[in-house]
Amino acid sequence: MEPFRLVIDAARCDGHGICALRCPELVTLDEWGYAAVDGGQVTSVPTWRRARRAVAACPERALNLEKTGPMSSPDDLHPPPVTVTAASDPAPRHKNATGGAESGSWKVATKRRSSSL
């Protein structure tokens, strides 16, 4: 099982306390009833299930489970830059309405009405 951590958006918490009932080993309530989490990793399946139930039970959606995979260095927080290379054919080939291939964008086939003036 990948490690997870339970995080709380304190600005969204309204102090219902349901999360502490669902997962008391990770969530505590302060003196006013607002939730607080320790931020530790959830590595056991039973604790993860209780944390998931606490996330689902929160009426304000203030809780979330985030994956915390193993990191070897702080550089793992940022992905490497993406390198864009030019394709050999810059314009993709598409089939037009008559079935022939054309380069570039789609052409719209329209019928001209004959005017009876």
C-alpha cells in the first residue's frame, strides 16, 4: 500500500466533529470543536479505510487524503521540464468531407444555392 496522509483545509472546517468520530487516531478536536490532524503518514489499511470514511463524512469537504510516495530528494517535488520538438510534418493530415487527404485544417464543404433572380 502506498503511504497517504490526511490533510485538512482549516478554512473550510465548521467544527462538526464527524471526522474525529470516524478516525480518532488521526483527527483530534480543539477546544472549539474544530478538527486538527497530525499530518503523519497513513500506512495501514484499516487506518486508511477509517480516514477515507472521515473524508467522505465531512459535510464541508474540508478533509482530503493525499498520496505521499517515497521521495529521495526535494527535487522530486517538481517534475523535469518538458522538451517540445518539432515534428517532421508540421501540419497533420486529415481526411476532408470528400474522403481525400489534405494538409492543415479541415475544409468545410458547402453547396452553393443557385439564385433564381
